[in-house]
Amino acid sequence: MITSKKNKTLRAGAIITAAMLLIIIIGAFWTPYDPNAMDGSAKLQSPSLAHLLGTDNFGRDIFSRVVEGAGATFAIAAATVAIGLVVGMIIGGLTGYYGGWLDEVLMRICDAIAAFPSILLALVLIALFGSGRYKIILALGILFIPSFARIVRSEVVKQKSMDYVRSAKLMGVGDMRILFVHIMPNIVPVLLSTVAIGFNNAVLAEASMSYLGVGVQPPDASLGRMLSEAQTYLMSAPWYALSVGLAIVLLVLGFGLLSDGLGGRYDA
């Protein structure tokens, strides 16, 4: 049953997320300035009508870079969650449906991955694969697999004992069709809140990795890397860090509220 509080939380999360996505989509086609265009005569200018969020230490328009950086962070988060979701659904579905040795082997591997601190394991994977946009997507995607696999497995175990699954087996429907055509659609509502919190965690993880310098590489904009650059100018140009920090907070807050609202939406 959906409570009034959950409704408000879901609505607030949807509004914040939609607003950020709208800015990101518009920014993919148009920004006031070229995000990478440098202007030596306009370094560290405070916010004005010409530069809504001011300029950075290279004279680049912060608003344009924040929009591009938010887009890059969101794209990486989306790809990361997609990898974790797709692979996690396959692993969780097969282990939950068949059980036995397959369950023991695959879930123990997932447990081993989940046992390591995520950032530490991501750094190890980055050291193996190298830094860069696509490498960080792969590294973070691997880290997100166990959480999705566990949830899918749990739901498949519940669903496979339901009457509709038994009826499908009696009719001679194949296991793969039962699993992916009959069972999987029924667990989508449960996965929605997990996907939302996955975006939340992926945004923070990408920002952290880029902040450490192993994510998106210059001159491309990324919220984490921009925050790292801005910390040098906290006293002389506080608007730089505040602008980037606010973008990260809004992305995380939006998905966090969505996750909280969706989590309560399907409570019995």
C-alpha cells in the first residue's frame, strides 16, 4: 500500500531527477559555451549574466562544463547499472531457478566480489584494465552484478513455486521461457527501486573515481574531476566547487528519493 509520505517522496525524486535529465538532454545538443574552450582573460570570474556559474581556472564556462560533466557522469552510471542489471538478472535467474551446484558456485563468486570494499576493488580493476571512461564502466559494472544477482535470485526462488509456474511446466513450456518470459516480468516492480539506488551509488562511485583521477580524463568534463580541480580554489573561487557539488547532490538526491518512494510502492 502506498502511503502519503511515500507518494511525496516518489514525487519529489521524480521532479528532481526529471529536471536534471532535462538539463542533461538539452546540454547534449546545446550549451552556452564550448565546455572545453579556454579564455585566459576570463579566469575565475564570479557568476554573472555572461557566465551564470562563473568560470574556472582556465577561463572555461562552469555552467557548460557542469552540464557536460553531469551528462558524462549520468551516462557512465547508466551503463554501469545496465551491466550490473543484465548480468545480475542472468546469474540470479539461473541460480534461483535451478539451484544446486550452479547456485553454490555463482553465488559464492558474487559473495567474494561483494566482500571487498567497492572503491578498493574498483581501483584494483582499473589498475588491471587501465583508466578511462570505458574502463571505469567495466570496472564499476562488475561491482554492481552481485547486488542485482542476489535480489533476482531471491525473487525467482519465491516465484518458481507459484501456481502459474507449475501450470506452465505442466503445459510443457521450456525452462528458459518460464524463467525469462513468465517469471522475470513479475519481478520488475521489485527491481525498480534497486535500479534507482543503483544509479545513486553509480553516480557517487563514478564521481569518486574521477575525483581520484582514474575516471574520465581531461579535457573531458566529469563532476568528480571538476570537484577535484575546484578544491584548490575553495577560498578564491568558492562558486566553482559549490556548483559542481550541487550537481552531484541533486543527482544523488533525486535517485535516492526515487528509490525510497519506489521501495514503499510495492510494500504489502
